[in-house]
Amino acid sequence: MDLKRVGLLGGSFDPIHKAHVALAVAAFEQLKLDQVQLLPAAQPWQRNTLGASTLDRLAMAELAAQSHPAMQVNPVEILRGGPTYTIDTVRELPAGSQYYWILGSDQLHNFCSWNDWQEILEYVELAVAQRPGNPLETPAALQQKLNQLQRRLHQIDFVPMDISATEIRERVQRGDNITPLVPEKVAQYIDKKRLYLSHPQVRPV
């Protein structure tokens, strides 16, 4: 019996935007996945304070997931709470599926700084997509470990989309339109809940 193929896309999703969704769909199609799970982080250890609450970020991810029948939200990191470490998440993955951890080339560059990064590779295969300004280059230590495991780094053919959550928050602060950058239901949610207005994100001119 073939194992179920599941893609895992983690992030702060503050807010989730169209590039996240497009990456999830590209991974689904190219890796021939059965499902893609979005994993909103509780408290990303490499990030500063988040602009939206845990529940709001979870709700926005769920709205975005409605755009594709194979996309679901996995709240495991939020339910666990505290600082989010990928190793804790992959240790909790149910057996019986083949998992692919989806990441951008920017994350690939610092993958070897992640907690217990070598053990992470025992649970998941890595699938990487290029991010703006970050060429696809595998760190030497990671490549050596992949060679030991007789694994390859899966590459997702993905045209980089120059969208960032920081830009979206800044647009909200200025009162600019964000619908080109986020799914329509997410834009409506941000407006309805008046998110990011009380968290100044605009850089000095």
C-alpha cells in the first residue's frame, strides 16, 4: 500500500498571503501530494513579536485553505504553544504517511541552525522553492547529511512572488488596498477585525 503523501508548510502567517497559497498549490501539483497542511506557528523563535493574535492567524489560514480542496490547516504548533521548533512538530507527526517539509530558499540557507536539524531529516523530506533574492544553494553540511541518508533535495519549480507579510501590514497601516496580495476572504477578515492597525509597522520615510 502506497503511503499518503503530505506536504507541510509552516509559517507565522501574519498574515497568510497569496504567495503562501501559490507555493502550497505548486508543491501539491509537482510533488504529487495527497494533501498540503498549513502549520501556523505559535511563537516563531526566529521572529519578533507578531502583529495578529494566535487565533486570528489560525482563522486567516483556515480561510486561505478554502481555496483548494486538498489544503488543510494543522493547528498542532498552536495547540502546543510556546516557542515553535520544527523538531517538536515532526516528532508529533502520525505514522503512515510520507511527509515533505516545504520551505523557501531563504530558510534553506539557515536550515542547519534549526534545533536538531539532522533529526528533522529522519521524519521529513525537504522540498524547496526559490524566494526573491535567495538563490537555491544547499549548505554543505545539509548536502552531506542528505548524501548519508541517500536522499535528495526536492525542488519546487516556483516563480518567486515578491509579496511579504511586512508589506501587507504596512499597507494596512497606510489604509492601502491589500486585495492584490492576500486571498479575498483574508482581506475581508483583516478589515472586519481591524487587524494590524494597532501595531505600527511603517518604516520611517
